Amino acid sequence: MRIMSIQNVQPGMVLGKTVFGSSSKLQLLNAGTALTEEYIARLNELDVTSLYIVDENIGEVDIEDVVCDQTRLEAGKLAKDIMEKTRLGSSFDPCRVKNIINSIIDDLLSNKELLVKLVDIRTMSDYSYFHSVNVAILSGITGIGLGYSSSRLQELMIGALFHDLGKTLICDQMSCMHFLPEDETPAELKKHPELGFEVLRQNKSVSILSAHIALQHHEMYDGEGYPRKMTGSDIHEYARIVAIANIYDLLTTDRPEHPRMPSHQAVEYLLLHAGTFFDPDMIAAFVEGVALYPEGTIIKLNTGQTGVIIKSYRDFPTRPRVRILADRNGIRLPIPEVLELYNRPEYFISEVLDEIDK
Ligand SMILES: [Fe+2]
């Protein structure tokens, strides 16, 4: 299985991973579905730009998600329900939130190697619900890496799930999903941290620290954020984590104004802003939990050979296991060769490709 741009998807190809969104059930197409022209046209209409495809050309590549589809779907439904209730001015039942967050924590803790290797494929119309779920998952993985107790994980992840709750009181979700630099963010939109904080603070079952995540997730480490221009450790650690998870998820999923950025480039962006936008210690903890070169990525090596990542390692982020598919001249190998880059220092990844034959 590998991720493929929808322009290159052909009828008959089999979907490797469930596509979320666009209906009341929030589940569009299940993994294992054979794609037809109608399905592809519908996905195009819904602005889905990439899909995971079972690709026999690259051999078997099994990619496990850190959280199962069902849990992700339930969390997306709950996020949608709560955002809609908040928009209408009604409160929500925190027990349902705690239950779903605990299910996510159980999934994460049962994972042997806690490494994010997938992006979830979502339609633009349901983007913000699945974005919220993913920010909670990414924050949870960082919290586990930092040795958080389960009660701290719960506080962190509930706040992460609702970091943008205040936006529901300002704008519809389509106009809220843009990632804008601080100086380009409209003043009205900059009110969402305080609005979200107020909603969460009034719900007595939500920890005040979770509410502070909504308030502080746009503060920047160097004091250039909003609403209060807080700096360094004055910003709660939870909010410093969620700020990173929020930007990473925005960068690595397709949005109207920006195509998906590959994981290694998004990590590069985060590292570049360690100490300015982001807390360097939290960046270090965060990047340990995301695969730079996720399984299924097509790459070119310094030797000119092309191949597919078949195993990424948490301890050796730049040295995954690669199945070599073609030589330096682009000629397919009759029998693919497998290279463990961690014990072959003479090889390194020079490029990430969308297709094998490029
Ligand atoms: Fe926000």
C-alpha cells in the first residue's frame, strides 16, 4: 500500500485505507474497496487529493495506524457533535469525551512502536473534525514519549481535541481551516482561543488545564503569538505540545490552499522553528513519534536507484528499510533487493517521489 495522488489513480485500483468524511456517518469508502470511475469522480468532487492504494508494483507494504479506524471514526463523530452543539450554544457531556479519549490512549499504549506512519485521508467538508482528532492523537503520542501519567494524557488530549472549539462560534468550518501566519490572521479569528477557553471553562467536568490549551495554542515560544504574547515556560507545556501537533497536522494533510507536505519536510519546518515558534524540548519529543519517511513512500537513493520504504524505525528515523525496485537507469529489477539503511551508511535518501518511474 502507498499514498498516491488522485490524478494517478485508475479504476480497478484497490483502496488501502478508509476515506473519512462527507456524510452523516463520516465514513466514505472502506479500505478494500475496488475503485470505479464513479468513485474517483466523487472523491475528486469532494476535494480528496490523495489516496492509499494497494499497489502490486511495489510488493506488499503493510502500514499500521497507531489508532484503529473505528476509534478514529467514533472520535470524529463526537468532535462533530460537540462542535455543532457548541455552535448552537448547548453544553456537552464530558463522559463521552473521556471514554473516547481513553479508547485512543488504549490504542496508543497497545502499540509496540509508537510511530505515526500514515496521514488520514479526509474530505475538505469534514476536515476540522478529523484535524481535531489527529491533533489529540499526535499530542498523546508526545505525552507518552514524555512519560505522562494517564490522567495527564487525558487532560492533554481533551484540550487538544477541543483546541479550536472557539472557531465554531466565529465561522463555518470551511473558512476556519486555513493556516495563516499570525500577521495575516483576521482579528475576528484571533478571538477563538479566548472563546474556546470560556466554553471549556464553564464545563465543570473539563480540567482547567485542558481549557488552557484552547487559550494558549497560538502562543509562540518567542512571544510572537496571540492572544497574550506569552513566552517560554509561561505557556503551559500542554499548549506548547498542541501548538506543534496542530501545525504538523495542517502541513501534512491536503488543504484548499496548500497540497500535503511530506513528513520529512514538515519535520524540517518544525526543527527550523524550534526556539522561535516552538519549544525545542517539545519539538524533540514530538519528532520522535512521527516517521520521517513513512512506509509506502517512494524514494530515490543517492545512487540513483528507486525504491519503497517498507519499514521505518523510531530509533533510526533517516535509516529505514528500503525495497529497491529499479536501478539508476530506471530499469525494474526482476527480483527487488532489500536494504537496511541503518547498517549501510554509504546509502542515503536523496529524494521523495510521487511515482516509481520518475
Ligand atoms: Fe487555533
